[in-house]
Amino acid sequence: MDSKELKLKGNWNELKGKIKQQYGQLTDDDLVYEEGKDDELVGRIQKKIGKTKDQVIEWIQSL
């Protein structure tokens, strides 16, 4: 089974705000997004909230 890819839509700052509303333990440092470094971002979020990579990606894309 192929792993999902993170495809960000919209403004990252808006998404970041929604993410922090749901998971207050995530800091700005956890949510630093750099073009081409999606795996690092997902990994940091994954570590903090205890979800799988696919779950994190699905959740972000649903926001």
C-alpha cells in the first residue's frame, strides 16, 4: 500500500492555526513548513500527537 503524500491546500498560516486549536501541545517550531520537507513536518506532528503518518496527512488535508 502506498503511503499518502501531504498536499497542502490554502494558506499554511491558516492551517497552522487550526492545527494548534486541536492540538495545543504543538508549537510553532513543530509546525515549521518548508517546501519539499513535508516528511519532516509530518514526522514532528506524528511524534507529538501519536498518530500514524497517513492519519496525520489525512487530518491536515481535511482541515
